[in-house]
Amino acid sequence: MTDDVRAAHPGSTGRPHRQIHLAAHFPGVNNTTVWSDPQSKSQIDFSSFEHLARVAEEGLLDFFFLAEGLRLREHKGAIHDLDVVGRPESITVLNALAAVTDRLGLAATVNATFNEPFELARRLATLDHLSDGRAAWNVVTSSDAFTGENFRRGGYLDRADRYTRAAEFVATARELWDSWAPDGTPRPFTHRGEQFDIAGQFTVPRSPQGHPVVIQAGDSAEGREFAASSADVIFSRHGTLEAGRAFYDDVKGRLARYGRQWDDLKIMPGVTVVLGDTAAEAQERAVEIRQQQLSPQNAIHTLELVWGVDLTDHDPDGPLPTIDPDPTSTLVQGRVAPGDPLALAAKWRALSEEKGLSLRQTVLEATGRQSFVGTPSAVADQLIEFVDARAADGFILVPHLTPGGLDEFVGRVVPLLQERGAFRTAYTGTTLRSHLGLRVPAAVPS
């Protein structure tokens, strides 16, 4: 179903709901994963990826989403030991998962700064064929010289240039995917641009869904414009219904200038879900999980990312630093730095003063991911409310446990969404585009 198809359900008030899109993010790439929990397993063993993927498909989710880490992060010159950025290469893992799933979409995060169009387009097209049309590419960019040292070019791109390269990269990949004629005959391709100057013949035929689905994550003005021009799905992050609606209207409002319709781009914020048999139990669990995610030591490390100075001597239960951040610091490398540390520090100080929060409490308050907390019934209602209000088209679920963090949601919330008529009761198509209600790109005629 497209997101404009609505369905009523027995026992409802009669008001139909928009259909919710759901995806699963494999945890383990950052410090939101609770590694101290006895249920937490490996982020490298294939059994972990397989477990989460099978549960996601059992829950009829649209796709399974893998993040990427291209270099082990450093903190004060040593490997950062409080979160994990290393894992097997995404497309390789997804090729293996294609063999143990039938309908679930398979989304790989791959950097457009440190790859080349022909090579990456070929790998993604291969995954699309092996999975019968279920591949997706989450396009990310990098302006990080630290990560760039791992690659032959040894460099990186300025912030503005990385989106220029990414947009041409996606356009070039689509030219390659379109270079086979509708009758299955390969045709020569030629691309002459500012970023890429290539010519030849693409080696992989068109896939069952035409092109892999393109996902983009980013909230900057450049990121929003890139999503409007080039993406099928945007992975966003907004903490309130009002902020979600503002983002939704802004990004969807940019589509017309590129000849696109509102349904051509799905907006799916990353969220966490905490369930309990009662509202109080769910809130208690949410506080416990958040405190596990942000230990006192990790609160100091998070603050050092913003301030850029060694804060080892600060008390996590004490006040925020009185000194100003150092915007030129390289104390923390490999983690995304704030756009304006001085402005962010001022915002956090105002929050701390307004609510009387300690250093750790301020970080907890300021960095908490948008979450849905409550009983399964209440969470189902909240998810429906966001989508009905056009604050999102769906959600990318980010569990705090590897790999069983999705089990409870699929077992307790998905059936309620189905009962309320807001989520599918069976896959109606075989490709990821069909799950998302996206059009199949027209083949380029001979």
C-alpha cells in the first residue's frame, strides 16, 4: 500500500489510518547499545544479524538497516572503548542475509566519499539480483580527514563538496543501472561530470525493482536538499510531534522543484521503543536503559566531544564546565562533531540552569533519542498518531540490545498496529519498492 491508502479496522472509531512503514536498525555501532546487559551478544557473528533479520521479516517490516564504521574511533589518542564502530562490511553481510530471508528489504550504508560509482553500483546491483529486488543503499558522506587516512586518496571533502559529489554519485549510479536496454541488452555508458568522468559497459542487468532504493540520513540544509533531489527514503531524527511535522513539511515541500510527488520520498525517523505492562513500568525501564547507555564515564566523553578539551577532572554529578569549547580540537576523532560547539554548549548550559541538572543529567536530557515509552497499546497509538499527523511516514526502530532488541516489539506491538488497520498483515509484493509504495523507475528506451 502507498502511504495515502487508508484502512479501517473492526472496533475502531471509524476513522481510517495511514499505513505505517517500519524498518529495523541493527544495533552495535554506537553507545546506545547496552553491552553490559547479559542478553547482549556479538555484533560480528552472523547469527546476530540472522536473528534480527528473521524477527524483522516475521514482523513484516520493510527493511533491515546496517550502519557503517570506516575507522575505529579514537579518544585522547587511544581507541575509544565505550562504543563499537567496527563490524563486517555491510553489503557482504546483506548478501548472506538474502539467502535466509524472502521478503525483507536489505539496506547497506556505504560512503559516497570514499567509493567509486562503477564499483559500488555493481555491488548493489548484485545484491539486488541475489535478493530478487530487495536492496537499498543508505548514502552517507564524510568530511573527516581522520577517516580519509584509511583510503588511497588520503583526503576528504569540505562539507559543501561532499554533497555535490554524493548527488553526482547517485545520479551516475542510476545511469549505470539504466544502461541496459529494456530487452536485456547491455549498452555503452558515458558520464562526463565535475566529479566523475567514466565510460564503458556496465556488467549487471536491471534488477527486478529497476534500481536499489536510495536512503539518505541528514538534517542539515544540504542534507534536506539532497534528500529531496535524490533519495527514496530519509532517515531523520526529531523528538516531538511538532518538530517532526515541521521537518516533514519542509522536506516534502522541496520535492516539486525536482519534478517529484510527496509519495516519492518516505520520511522515517530513527526511534527507540520501551515497553512495560503498565505506563509506570515502561517509564522505569526507559530510565534504567538510558542510564546504562550513558554511564558517568560516557557522559564525560560525550561532553568532551562538544567541548574538545580533557574533562577528566570534572564530576559527572557536578555542573557543566565553565570554560568555552575549543572548535579546532582533535581530542575526539571518528565521531561526528557538533556543527557549532559554542552554540551547543550555550544551549546545554541554558538547559542545565533551567532544570537544575548536573553534567550527566544534562547530557541525558540533551542527547536522548526520540522514544516511544509505554504499554504496547499506548505505543501503538503513539506511532499511529505520528503517521496520521504527517510527522513521519514510518519509523526505523533502533533497539538497545544485540540481537534480541526487536523481539518484544514484533511480538507485542505489531499485532496491535495490525488490529488498528495501520500496518500490513502480509507482504503484498516481493520487492522493497513494493513494500514502500515507491514507483519502479522506467527503463530507458533504446
